[in-house]
Amino acid sequence: MRIGVLTGGGDCPGLNAVIRAVVRKGVGAYGHEFVGYRDGWRGPLEDDRRPLGVPEVRGILPRGGTILGSSRTNPFAGEGGPERIAANLEAVGVDGLIAIGGEDTLGAASRLHTEHGLNVVGVPKTIDNDLSATDYTFGFDTAVNVAMEAIDRLHTTADSHHRVLIVEVMGRDAGWIAVHAGLAGGANVILIPERQFDVEAVCDLVARRFAGHFAPIVVVAEGAQPLGGMPDAGDAPTDAFGHVRLGGVGHWLEREIERRTGKETRATVLGHVQRGGTPTAFDRVLATRFGLHAIEAAHEGRWGTMAALRGTDIKLVELTEATDELKTVPESFYAEAEVFFG
Ligand code: F6P
């Protein structure tokens, strides 16, 4: 068999571990050949390929990013994208694709399979951990550890200067990074997209923390919104899938908290630091297992499926199951974090 591999959407630690596992098992166990498509769906759309064999995947397990490159190209954005992809795959004898991506990349994979009959197996990737049908996506654990370390460091400087320190973390629609990193780092307030927040209530928690002679750390997910919404949202650029470029709630909160409490307040935006660099052991193992199961699925012709973590097992689920609905933070989990607020 000849199998194409692509990585799409925001990059994330562990992508190279998946590629390595797919190729090592595909070549070693089944004698398959691989084609590396560059930059997500742009690769098969424009027939931009690179060799992908065992020599190309040597030494990449601990490396962040993706050797294949990534983009947010949407194959459904213009005219005839799916047909071009099908023709390009056929021209070079590619039997099917392994698409490693998040909501958008796998959403496109799912449509290409169900509406255009393309052979695709998915692997769930995103630091945001917001894909349904899998308990965890790889990349998330690394992002949480980066954010937790930042919170640990901010605690000591916040206490020294009696300041409010805000950490803005990624998380467009789901606050998984914020809640996990906030719980692990002992944050005093955690704000997530699933629940609009009241700035006055945040200021009360800030005051309560100062009353105990410690300085507060506020963790805010980039997609979190105050009651009534962010005043200046709406004029930011959008990507090919229509997502607005986020970022700004941390600095908005900085001004609001300082104005309302009179306490010096500073915001740190972690941004892409959370996505870059070497994956944790957890992410390397999860990514490797996803890769092994994805190539097995492709070998067996189980197209239209995705490798997913269920408990401690990797299972194959329908791609549609993973992309129909986002997985958000449940109220009960947020309530556990709330115990430590203030
Ligand atoms: O990959 C998901 C994500 O990390 C979101 O949390 C964030 O909003 C987005 O990517 C940022 O993407 P970009 O780097 O393309 O601006």
C-alpha cells in the first residue's frame, strides 16, 4: 500500500512521534510505502510532497513541531478542492491518507470521507484537548506542564511585589488547559470560555487572597468572556475556517482589576510557548500509540475512523463522532477547581 501522511492546524508537541510510529510500523510490519504531504491539506491540494521513509523519521521522537509542516488550509474553502485532492492522490498511487489534526483538519477529513469517498484515517491532535470521542489528545499534557511551570514561577514574583498576576493560556472554546494548569499550579481564580465571568466577583477573590497576605494568580483562557462579552472583540483577522484570532482578554482584565481594586496588576500571555518544544513523556507515548493504531486501521482498510484514547486503551471510533461536537469542561470539574479560589 502507498499511504499519504499530513499534519494540519496549529502544531503541537508529539506530531513527529505520530509520524515516526506510523512509518516505522507501516514499513516494518506491513512493507507499506509513505508519502509526506506538506503543510496540512495544502499538500494534497497542490500535490506538494516529500519522501517519508524510515531514514526521514530517525531522531524525530523528541522534536516539537512537525517535519511535514502545517497550515490551516481548508480544502472546502474554494471550488473543486476535494476533486483535486482525489485526482492528485490517484496520480501518484496513494491508496489512503492518515490525517493528524484537530477539529478543523479532522472535520475536513470526515467530510472528504463521507461526501467524496476518500480513504482517510484520523489521529486526534490539539493542545486544547477539545476533541470528543477521545479522553485526551496528545500535546495537551505538554501545554499544561508549560503553563503550570509559568504559574509556579509567577507565584513567587507576585508575592514579592504584592501584585495581581494574570496568566493568559490557550483555549478558544474550551478551558481544559486553564483548569488543569490552574489546579496543578494553585491558581486563585480560573476563567474559562464555558462560563462567562463577573469581573466584580473576580475582584472579590483577588481581595480575599490579599487579605490572607498572599498575592493572587488569575489564570484566564484566551476564549473566556466577561458577562456581556469583550467590548472590543470583532475586528480581529480570521483564518480559513472562520476562526477569529484571539488574545487580549488577559490585558483587558489587567486594566479592569487594577482600576477596580487599586492593586498593581500585570498580565503574561503564554501564547505559542505552550505549543512549541519537546513533548512530555505522556504525550510521546500517547502520540506513538495513536500512530501505531492509525497505521493498523489504514492497513485493514478501516477508513473513516480515528484512533482514540478510552481509559488506558486505544480504540477506533468514527471520525464523525470526534468532530460533531466539541468536548468542553464539565461544570463538576470546574467546581472542583473552584474550591481553591480566593
Ligand atoms: O491549536 C489550537 C490553538 O492553540 C488555539 O488554542 C488557539 O486559539 C489557536 O490554536 C491559535 O492558532 P494560531 O497559531 O494559528 O493563531
